[in-house]
Amino acid sequence: MADALELSGVNALELERVNALYGDSHVLHEVSLKLGRGRLLALLGRNGAGKTTCLNAIIGFLPPRDGEVRLFGEPIGRRAPEAIARLGVGLVPQGRRIFASLTVEENLSVAARPPLSGGGRNWTVADAFATFPRLGERRRQPAGLLSGGEQQMLAIARALVSNPRVLLLDEPSEGLAPLIVQEVGQTLLRLKAEGYSILLVEQNTALALKVADDVAILNTGRIVFDGSAGEAGARPDLLQQNLGVI
């Protein structure tokens, strides 16, 4: 099935006119997005704009009130989070949410999953250690003793060993030193070069524009821009108005 989808030219991920509510609070208003296969889409917006809610609607934590979410053309908007993960959606959550009492290796082992048929590279725990050598050096340490940057690398590696077809990242540079932010950026570029389809939620606009192919901007739960990273970077008025940056 995955092979046929790859040949069909469908997008990796689509949101079509998605509305999402927390109780009576209407957070997402008719949100439509498209993540192309092998591309990186940066979803930008101020705090409270609805970025994490958008990820929650995709991964199944907050099913859309209406509208549709599709993964390689297959509707997933009413599925449970575990079922969506099994279909090939990997999440690097905000705040990392590693298992602090487990070792680095145990964090990876509990998340490891074989790839779907036709899903591309088979990420193993050994691959994760080869990609992130510092994690390999600390494989037997409790994850709670890692630095913030190492914990972020562990969160990314944990998502990768689940062998996702689409990777969602929620604020991966949050709270990290500038040198570690650069390392996160290089990791994202490597993953994109390997063909991963990536949706990146990020407050660091400079990082997002550097690594993204496409950009969507949320403002109070509505998409106010959807275009290339180059177009977004060439419009300081747009960035200032919606993100508070120039």
C-alpha cells in the first residue's frame, strides 16, 4: 500500500478545513495545510496561536470537530493516537517528555518499531547511536541526567526508531543554547535530505526559515500565510505583524 501511495503523488500530510475546540474554546478555525513528501513545512505563530493544537489534531490527542486530516491520502482524523502512530506518524513533543528513570538505551528500545512496508530506511537503536554519538556514550545513564540538548537529541532519536513516515516536531530548539540549536538545525537538514516529510512547529523563526521548504503562519487559529520559506523570509512586514520579528 505504501508503495502505491508513493507513486500516486499524494501529499504526505493534509489538513482540510480543520476546526478544533477545547470545550467551548474554538482554537483552530478552518485550518488547511499540505505537507509534501520529502519536504519540511514550518508552522509558525505567536504563543497561543494554535500551533501545538494543530499537532494535537494530527496525532489524535484532540480530534477535529470537523474537517479532515489525511496521511498519504488516508483519513486519520477520527483514529486513536496509538493507531495514528502505527500508521507512521512520529512525534517529538514539546518539553521532550523522555522517561527520566530509564536509561538512554531503554528510552529508545521501548519506542523501536519496524518500518512499514515501503517505508524507507529502517532506523534501529544502533543507528540512533551512530547518528547521535553522545547518546551512545551515555547509553547506560538514566535519561534524566542528560543535559537539555542531549535530552532533545534523545527525543528526536526516540521518534526516529519508531520508523515514521511523517515526523512532527514541537519546539525542538526551546531552551537550548545557540550551539545546540545549530546542531538541531543540522539534524533536521540531514533528515530532510534522507527524504523524511517533516512538520516543524518552532518559535525560532531564523532556524525555521533556514531549514524549511515551506512555511505556514497561524494567527489566532487561522492560517494567514501559506507559501515558500523564501517568500516568507522576503516579507519582514508579514513576520513583524504575525510573529513580532523582523
